[in-house]
Amino acid sequence: MSQYFKLLALEVRRFRYVLAGIMVYTLIVECVAVALDINNHSRLFEWNNDSRHSFAEVIRNTQSGFQLAIVIPVAVLLAYALLIWYRDWFGRHPFIYRQMTIPGGRAPLYFSKLTAILLFVFSMVAWQLVLMSVLRIEYVWLTPDAMQEAVDFTEAMTSNEVFNTFLLPPSFKAFALNYGLGILLILILFTGVLMERSYRIMGIVAGLIYAALNVTLLILPTTFGLYLYSSEIWAICLIVFGLEVAAALWISLILVSKKVSA
Amino acid sequence: MDKFNTGQQKSIGLKQKRISRYILVCILTAISVVTLSAHYGYDPDARIPRFRLETAEGDDAIGQSIQITGNYYIGATGHFIKVFPEGTEFKDRLPLDTFMQGLSFRGYRAGFEGLTDDFPSFMRGKSYGEFDQTQEWLAYVELSNAKGRTRIKLSLLNKAAGKSTVHYLEAGGWPKNENILLEDVQVEDKNIHFLLRRWKPDSAGYSTNSQLTDYVVDLSSGNILNEREIAIPGTEVSSQSHQIRLVKDWSGDTASPYTLIISSNAEPEKRSTEKLPQNADLRPVRSYDLFAYRYADGKLEALNDLWPNTVEDAGNANYFLNGDDLYAIRGDAGRKNSTFSTFIDVKGINLARHAHFTAYSIGASELGSQTMGSPVLFKNGLIHVILNQDSRPMVAVIDAVTGKLVYKGKVVLEKSANDEEKVFNKTRLDTLEIRS
Amino acid sequence: MIHIQDAHKRYRGRKVLDGVTFKAEKGQITCLVGMNGAGKSTLLKAIMGLVPLSRGTIKVDGVQTKRELYEKVSFIPDHAAMPGGYRLEEGLQFMDDYYASWNPTRADELMAFFQLNARDRVGNLSKGTAAKFGLVLGLAADTEFVLMDEPFSGIDVFSREMIGEVFSSRLVEERGVLVTTHEIGEIEYLLDRAVLLKDGKVARDIDCEQVRDEDGKSVLDVMREVYRT
């Protein structure tokens, strides 16, 4: 257990500059987007004194700014889900030798990399929430008093389409669904990486087939709409999800302990 | 070289570093947990407001069976909500639900929900056909295909015994190229009637030789007892000019011994002054013939003498059967191509006595609104209509015979707030349903 | 004792190991000899569980499990296996964190002996320095066995001398050492046993001193016999 924590701390420390980098990037892009929108509206406000501009409207107007702010960190994290393994294999210094020969088995290694990625993802999501407060302060600071309009936080949060659909949906159930699927995706990705590291090209083929199988099995219950009720389909999908998570963990642990080649 | 020590000693400097390396992990974990729980844990219910159907006038008991469904919009995403006297229910539809709703072809039907809750194993997989029920029986009828021939699949549930049976009926040896439509199903005492319309396509693809047949089937054995052909004048003509429409018994729990058949013909060379949407041709002028068909003895009664109908009357009216009573309710919505009317005309004929028993008109303003929804719902001899005053939905229930208001309900917020208008602006409650 | 039995390994279609069996005893320096690509590195990695065998068993002191293995066996690979951005002291820290058998005092002494600067970065070391650091990482732990993969390849003469000194010290004498090399000349005098691999099999498994005394041959002579035919 302590090996796991040490390895987790190690993985987090190795990524700290990149993580800080994408956090700063998101901050800057969103601040600039908000500032630009307020500036645009200020000009409109000069013509029409009645046209107030609430924080929610600012958010509604800056969809593409937020998309830009979010898509790069997402790409970086996705890439690192692969690189967190591959960076230690290739190059002149194969650190994977050390990671694979630590006393205490390979499971701590696997879980430390997995939870590191998840920690980065949730940290970025939390960071985005924090940023909303920062942006609100920026709004209050930049917008002339006469142009401001009060609005509650929920309204602002739900004005952003990316938030509503993917990142921070209004209901916790939707959040759990989205991120549950995201975690499964990472698990499948890791399994694919370990398959490739164990069986090279055959491993890539196996990994792709495995991923396709997972997706198919998860969607399959939804095609039974004629014979099953919604609640039953939901229950089956949930069970399939649980089994897929378990299978991914089990396969990955076996591969990383017995089949992987340094 | 023996100077290499084999003793074990930990240096102090290392211990300090050991603790500091966990700091980053702890910070990130703390931020994530605290921020996300604050966001999702804090007053989650505030996101979708709670509504309630409140009685403004009249009998509470009537309001019990009413529910209004629609959407509450957060951003551009609609969240499906149901409002009734006890409160609000939201399905909290997840993307998966929406995805599945798109996959399956059935929509949401209030009547079905009640049946599905009461008889889950019987109702499984049944969504395309017609159903009818009495105290004793629940009947589900579908058309199914076997070896290129259409046949009726009758699923019967004896509610008391909990037993269900399935019968397949092929009557008259229907050949392959016939088209068959199940027009109506009616349980009548110990029998069930299927009204089937069969037609043959002609060379141009229009239907010809429409034949309406009433098959009388015994509920307990599933055997066909009788086959009655209903001869409607004009059915020999091709469908471009001749159409048949059947009015099913919508009242739900009273078995009406009749069904209404509307036979219409496009009058040659006549066109109305109204344009159809999308710049199509001018709407043809049609003449309508109304018939009442009695299930018990197969009698077909012409109603035109009672109902000297104009073009506007028959075409735009909705018909409801309540036992022996036939109501025609017409609003002016159809004319304006919208779903809201400013008034409704109600006319009633008693089919057993072949005589009028009521006729009146109600305007939306009488009920306190600018518009009223169309079509209306009819149940238990009561007409239910949704009103939309300042986009705050209201429901009015009128006694069908007398035209008197017996109930009025309005949708209110559970907790009244200052910005009620904003909340209602994001709501679109426009579908009236009667809970079974 | 490290006991390798009937090891088979296929790599990219080629049979790298085709039934290799031999033992490496504690207190002895055993050398795996072979031409390039003979499977020497593969065998060391297989002992360390870094590479799975297609067939065969490897037992350390009669036991096959991996859990305690890494406290008993050290591995010194041919490339310094620490991230290039790490400073040497961070590498030492790593070993201290994860291995109970790590001896930090000895590590400091070895660092001093090899004249290594703990603040240097792994990525900036020359090949010789990196090799020395690898030895620090491998030898400072109190392990019973040490596996070394090509410890002398590409190293300058002086570094080689220093490494040679370490080989003759008590540091090594008390343990079992398994070395791979294809340049046997430099270290022949240090070896106790030599296992010669050819075509994925053990061609000769000799006791060096015995061969020298009885047949008057050096290991190099034996090598010529095996590899030049």
C-alpha cells in the first residue's frame, strides 16, 4: 500500500509542470474570452444604455472561447494517459526497469498510474469550477456598474454548452454517468497499452478488438427496447459496465504482472 | 577494498523529503473532492424547480387525475417534467434515456404508463398495437406478419386470474397483396371486436376496394364468432378522393358500444381558399358522411340528418364517444395552423335515441385565458382543456353535457420566488394528460 | 543460487533462447558469454521478471515468487534506468524509498569512491559515469545477487579500472554475481564460472580455474573453440 502511495506521489510530481501549464492556459484563455466579450458589449452599451449584460450572458457568448480552453487540456490528458506508460519505456533511460522491479508486485505500479490520470482529470474539472468564480470576479471588476445585471451562479454555469453536456452537467447523476464512462475509457486505454507492450502488433490488434467488444456490449442492451423496459435496460447496462471495469482491471493486472516485456 | 560499510543507517535529510513529496497529491485530491462535492452537494434540488397543480376552482378530486408534462430548459437542454397535484416528477433523463428514446419508436403515452405499472409482464414488448380493457380483461391487439400473410395477434390477460393467452387469427385467408389496417378494438361484454380495414392498391398505388369488417371474437376461447362486413358507401373509389376515418373510443374506461365512421369525399372541381403549408396546392373541399356503427348488432346508422355538417365542422372536429353519447368538439385551431384555439364548439348526439342532447360554445376568455390548447381531452364525461395564460399553464375541466366549469387548476411553484417569471419562461408545459 | 531451467524465448519470430539451463551460485562470479544477440540480456531480464519466458523456470534460492525477489536480486542494466531529468541524489532517494535492503551509507561511500556528484543530472552523464552510477544503485543495496548487463561496454579505461576494483572487493565477494559481456578479456581473471551461449543453447558451462589448471586453456581459448567452428 505504501508503495502505491509513493508511486502515486512520484507520478504526480513528474507531471506537475505540465499540469500547471494547462491550468494556466485555461485561466488565460477564459479570462481573455470574458474580457473580450465584455469589451464588445461595452461598445454596444454606449449606443444603448438599457442593454444590460449579465455574467450568464457573458458565458453564453463565449462558447468557442471555452471550447478552446477545454479542448487542449483534454487532448493533453488523453495523450498523457498513453504517455504515462510509454515515456518510461522509450528513450535512453528506460525507467520502466526500475518501476517493474520494485518489491511489492506490479499492482501498485498499475494503480498509481491509473489514479494519477484520474486525479489530473478531476483536478482540472475542479480547477474549472474555481475558475468560474475567478471569472465572475473579473466580470464584476471589468464591467461598468450600470451595465451589470445580477444572476445566480447556476444560471451562469448552465449557459455553457460544454459544461452542460460533458464537463459539469447540472445533475449529479449525469456527472456520474459521464465520468463513469470516462473512467471506463481510461481503463480500456490502459488495457490496450498493456496488450501492446505484451504482444506488440498482435497486442494492438487485440486491444482494438477488445475496445470494440466493450463498446458493443455496453450499447447492446439499448437495442432491446422492444422487449425490455427502460429501467431494466438501465440495470443491465449498469451491470455490463461493472463487469467491463472488473474485466479491464483483471486483464491489465495479469498483463502487467506476467506478460509485459520491458 | 574493505572500507565499504555494511551497516544500516538512514540519513535524516531523506526523511524530510519523504513528507514533502506527498503535498502535491494531497492538494490535488483536496481541491477535487472539496470543490466537486460543494458544487454537486449544495442544494441539488434548486436546479430544477418544483411545481404543483393547484386547484383554483372546483372539485379537488377532478384534479387528481390530471397531469401536465413538458420540459424545463437549462441552457438549451430540455429536462422532461411531469406536474400534478402532489408535485413534480422529473425523470432526470440522462443522455442514455434520450438516446434510447430515439432508438425505440414508441413515444411517451400516459395511458401506457399506467398499464405498464399494473401489468408489467403482460405489457412487455407491447407498444405498437391497440389495447382495450374491462374490469375482467385486458386485451392487446397487434397485426403481425407470418409467411407473407397478415394476421391478428390477440394477447389477452385475465386480470383476476393473472393468466394471459395469445391467439392468432386469420380470417378469410388474406392474400399477400392486400393491405390491412387495424382500425379499432372494442371489448364488449364477453366478446372483443376488431375493426379491420382491408384494401387493394391500384396501379397508381392508391387504395381501392376498401372493406371494413368487424370480427367478433370470444374472449375466453379466442374463437371467431362472427364476421360482419360494414358497407360504407363510396369505398369503391380510389383513396385520393375518398377517405375513411374511424373515431375510437377515447374515454378509456367506459366501453362504448359504438364507433364513429367518417367517410369523406373530395368534391370535384372545388378548392378552398386556404393554402396548405409549403406552398402545396390549395386544399380540396371535402364533403363528409358520418355513420355510427353499433358493435352489439352490427347496425350502421347514418347521422347526416342530425348533423347537417359544413366543411369546417366535420373536418376540424374531434369526436369522443361516451357510452351512447357522441360529442363533436371543434376549435378554430386547425384553421390557423396552430395548436391553440380561441373557442370550442361542443355538440352532442345520443346515438341510441338518434337525437341531439346538447350544443354550446365556450371561449377561452370565459375561462380566463387568451387561448386554449387543442385538441382537448375527454374522460368520464368531462372535457379537459389546457389554457395558457401568460405562459403559466392552467387546466379547465368542463362538464360535457352542460358546458359548466367544474374545475380549474393552475401550475404554481412549490416555493414562490421573486423571479417566478424567469422560471416560467424556461418552462414549456404544454401537454395535458389524464392519468389512468 | 539462481537456477535457470529449460528457458525458451521467442522474439520477433526468432528463437533467442532454446532450452537454456545453468546455475549461478552465491559467492561466485558467473559470466554469460555470447555473441551479440545471443540472448544474454534477455536472460538477465528474465530473471528479473522484466521479460516473460515462453517456457522454463527460474528459481532464486529454490523459490519462484516475485515478491521477495527484488530485495534479493539487484539488476544493473546497460543503460542508467533513471529518468534523464533526475539528479543522482533523486535516484538514490528512489532506491531508498522502495527497497528495504537499501544501505544509504554505503551508497554515499560508493558515490565518493566513484567521485560522482549527487547534484548532476542522469541525462548529462557520460557513458562511463552512468555506468558507475548504475553500479552504485546496484551494489549499495544489501542484496544476495547482482546481475550486471554489459558493465564494461563503451567505458573508458580508467573507469574500467575502478569498476574492476569494486569487483575484487568484499562488496562483491559475498554475493552471487551474474555478468554478461562479449568482451571477456578484461575480466577473465575475475571470473569463477563461464557459461557460453550459442544458438540459444548452452554450448559450454565451465569452471574457469579448473579449465585453466587442467587444460591450460583460458576462457578466451574455449570461446574460440566454441564460436569459430
